Amino acid sequence: MSSSRHRRSRVTSIEVRNAIRRNVVRKDIAEGLAVRCLRALDDDIVCGRMIRKPVVWEAAFERAEELSERFAMHRHARAADVLHVAVALMSEVQRFASLDGIQAEIARTVGLQTVTF
């Protein structure tokens, strides 16, 4: 796979889009910027810079449970955090992007190269 293409699952796509929209409510970014970010994401998908990676959900939930057992009693890890990291591990991604510091910390701890914003 070319290094300029990025894998993503459907849950990751929803999480990223939702995080962009939530930042408008928090007044971290303007609505116009959010719309441009969402359009740029769509462009990346259409142009093939991002590809959808199918997920075997039962295996993802099992892996997320393993991560929860390992991290949730020591960090404020939400179920969505460990699920995203589990999907990334199973998808064998090169880099893991996160807007969430705790999620990024878990990803780094299990060996994923992280990109934070």
C-alpha cells in the first residue's frame, strides 16, 4: 500500500466527523472551518487517499475488551477509545490519528505511531 493512502474503518469515519462537529459546539473552531474540514475528508475518500478497511466486529470487540482490561482501571479510557485502538491494531495501520489525548496514549502504549491534533 502506498504511504499516501490511509486506511479507516466506518467507526473511525464517524468518530472523526463527529469530533469535528463537536468542536464547533465547544467553539474550538468556526462552523465554516468545520465544513471545509469535512469536505477535505470527503475529497480524500473520493481521491483514494483514504480507503475503507472492513472490520470483523466480533474480533474487534474481543480485542477492545482486552485493551479495556489492561487500561481502563488506570486511565479514563472510554469504550470508544479502546474500540478505536483495537480496530487500528487489527487493521495494521501505519499511523493512528487521534483528537483525544487518552486514546492517543493508549495507542502509543500498544505500539502504534500516533498523530495528534
